[in-house]
Amino acid sequence: MEKASITHIHMNTIHTFPLHSHLFSQFSSSCNLSFSLHHSHTTFLRLRPSGRRLPSLNCANPEAAGSKLGAVDSSLAVKKQAADVSPELKGTSIFLVGMPSSLKTSLGKMLADTLRYYYFDSDSLVEEAVGGASAAKSLREKDETTLYESETEVLKQLSSMGRLVVCAGNGAVQSSTNLALLRHGISLWIDVPLDIMARDVSEASSSGSYPEVTDQLAALYNKYRDGYATADAIISVQKVASRLGCDNFDDITTEEMTLEALKEIQKLTRVKKMLEEAARPF
């Protein structure tokens, strides 16, 4: 069977990427698109970001943090920073690693939205590749090797593309092969306090009491921490709260975390540019 391809059009430059079938549905659902079928039966997609705006996360009082920015001002600050970063980023993809959390997901979607990138969740793609959530759960319990191989295949495809924000699963930091694939873009460790994640899990499911969930998450965190630490930068809720003089982590909004991520991305792109210039021959 022939594979679909993405034709990405940006600044009068056309880039064509192979798109496997389990990625096609993700593109179709997350982007507004038009497509045409050529005589070779290869599908070409002309994509544009959906333009959806995302609400703040856990923002009971937007003015509580030391930034003194209201919700509107925070959103404008994110847009301005994204406009400054985008030309320097030059379409480089961004991979988010770290423990699964609603904040990590919201941050990823907002980054994609403000940079006019496309958002993917690699765990969702892996589940599609192996036959669904139940199949993935079974492999996770009985045959992790096959699951990690699927994760590697998904990351190979995603890392060959540009202008993506990818929320990567824990399999992305499980092997040197996968870690090398993350080097095709910028990797950020989204570090969320365990108690916030435990509360999210406890409220969303009946998988155990809060202390039990906290212990389970702590074990997972310790297992994958070294892999997370290989990321190019850390975006820490605790660090942002400290910088803003905020005692309550729940007062930290998605906008403030996204702004922190954009600033770190800008630092990384500027360091890369300096290194490239230093390596040029006289």
C-alpha cells in the first residue's frame, strides 16, 4: 500500500513528508485541511493550524501570581514571545517529556497554537499503531519490547517532520535510540509536582487512594527521571512559582508555563546560532 504524504507549505517553500496510516487520522482530526488525490493515489495535505484557543489551567485567580498579569495580558505576552521566537526557531520541532499530566498536555497544545505548529501525543499514536488502548495496556504488562519498538517507529516518523509539538510518552526516554530521535528537535522536560499529578489521577479514575497513587507516580518518576534529565531544558512548575513569588502551585496558569517554555526555547536557539557562527571558517 502506498503511503500518504504531507505537503507543508510555508514561506513559499514546499516540504513533503511520508505519512503512515496511523498518523493520518491524527492529522485529520487536529487540523483544518483540504486534500486532493493525485493519479499516483498519493494523498497530499495542505494544512493550517485550527486556531483554537485554550483556557487557562487551574487559574482560580489569574492575578494571584507575582506577575500581576491578568488572563488577557498573559495571553498577549505569550503571543508576543511566540512571535519573537518563531523566526529563530525556523520550524524546529519541540518534544515535551515528563510524567503525563493535564498541564503537560495543555502546555503542548498552547505551544502548538501560538507557534502555528501541529500537536501530537505520541502515546495516542502508539496505541493506534498496536491496535488500541487495551492492546497497548496488554503489551505494557506482558511485552514492553514490542511497545517500545512501536514508540521508536512513531518517533522516527515524527522526528522526520518539522513544525510539530509532540507530547512524548515515557517510551521516548527509555532507549538511546529514542533519545537520539528527540535530538532532531528541541526537548523540554515539563516537571510537574507529584502531588498535582496524583490529585489529577485520583479525581479522574478509581485507580486507588491519593497516597497509593502518589507512591505509584513516585516510583515511575524515579524510573524515568534520568531520561527526562537529558532534555535540553527543564520547565518546572516549582521554578515558575518561585520566580513569580506564588505559594500556591494551582495559581500557575498554562500561559505562564508556556511563556517560560518559549523563553527557554529562545535561549536554546540563540546558543545554537552562536555555536554555528563560531564554527564557521574565517
